[in-house]
Amino acid sequence: MKGIFFLFDTYVAGTTHIEGIEELEPHLNKDDRLEFFREPDNKYDNQAIVVKTNDGVKIGYIPQKDNVVFARLMDAGKFLFGKIKSKEKKGSWIKINISLFLHE
């Protein structure tokens, strides 16, 4: 059966390490599509999955505690993407809640 399948809800990790995230935040909206890219040579996590906007701007990562299964799916050639569920500013930290989907 082909289609789009919901997989998981999580958040974008590492937003505090993204230069310019505060300027970018007003442009991140509910239901915006997010692209995922594997980063197997990441020195902190070889299962790393980068989260980018549709325009290719990096906004963070799938949390390490959540990424093993999704990294394996992507390594097997599956196409995963995300959508912003909500966002919340907590001081200089921006919490971006997302849903992950599989497109087959």
C-alpha cells in the first residue's frame, strides 16, 4: 500500500547550536514541511539525522534517543519527512515539536 504514513512525534534537538535560529523562528510555522538528511559521519552520533526547512536551512537534528530506527529506514532507502506541530520560545531556546512521516 503506497501513501504517507505517520510514524512518530518528537522535537528538533540542537536548536540552540544553530546560528540565526532566532531570526529564522518567525518563519517556522505549524504544518511546514521539513526535510531529513542522514549525517553518518557526525562525530557525536553516527545515526544523526539533520532537520532542514524546505529551503534547505538547517534547524537541528532528530533527538539521538529517537533516531536509530529512522536512520536505518533512511539508510534502507525509505523517504522520511516531517511537519512542524508547534513551536514554543523558552528564553533563547526554541522548542519545535514535529511529526515524522514515511512516504512510500
